[in-house]
Amino acid sequence: MAKRQGGFRRKSRHKLKKHYKKKGKLSITKFLQEFKQGEKVVLNAEPSYQKAMYFPRFHGKIGTIHSKRGKCYEVIIRDNKKKKIVIVHPVHLKKAGVKK
């Protein structure tokens, strides 16, 4: 029996890649973002910071903030017809409807 190949970020080279114009150090404001309960957010991975990153299948999904857990947030998203709770660091979140 063959051993399973690959890990968490397997086959996600394009999806979890940073735009070449946005490469460099992270801004501190991304770390210090605050969200309120019930606020809509977009899961937008920051590839240079891997801690508390969600599974790549959920990239680009819109969810609502459920609660705060330590430094991270619990976000409720819909995966097909199921509701799922994902624990995400604020670096990987962006307010829905805001372009930057």
C-alpha cells in the first residue's frame, strides 16, 4: 500500500501565491485588525504567514464572524449545504465589500 503523498499546501501553488507587486514585509495593521460578531469577511490567505491558515478549499469564501478564540476568529462558512466553523488568524481575513 502506498503512502499518501503531499501535505496541507499540496497542489495549491497558484491559489496561495502572492502577487509580485505585493511581496515584502507584512504591515502591522493586518495583524491588529478587529472584527465584530456577525461581520461579513472574505477568507483571503496571506502566504507569508502560515499560522492559523484555513484549508485551501475555502480560499475566497465569504463567511460571518462567530466569535473570537485567542488571537484568532471563528468564522462560519458554507461548504455546499453544510455550515462549517473555521478558525482563522486576522491576517487571513478581509472585510467583505472593501477593496484595497
